[in-house]
Amino acid sequence: MKVKGDTLVGREIIIEFYPVGNTVRVSAMDVKTLTEISIQGPRSAPEETLKLNAIKRLSYVLKKKGLV
């Protein structure tokens, strides 16, 4: 998945989805730095939307920590 201005191009990202009631917990981990984030969204949201939001959050955290 390509995100405009994405700093994670070419990096291996592991994404997991965990349904919890009416929500879905999405975890994304950058394999290179072992940085992991998680977000929650409605169970009715498209998987691609949840994945995109998790990748954007991971990118933000990596930039904030100075890892990219």
C-alpha cells in the first residue's frame, strides 16, 4: 500500500487485526525498529481504511522518535 509522502516505503510492516465487540483493534509493527502501535476503529470500517490509518500512525511515531 502506498501512502503519499510515506517514509515507510520498502520497509516490512506487520499488521494484525483483532475484533473486540463492535470495534477492531489494529496493530502495526515496523520490523526494522521493532516499533509497534495500535489503533481502534469500528468493525464496520473497511479493512483498507483501518490499515491505512495504522500505517499513518506508525509513520508519525517513527518520525517523532527520529527513527526514519
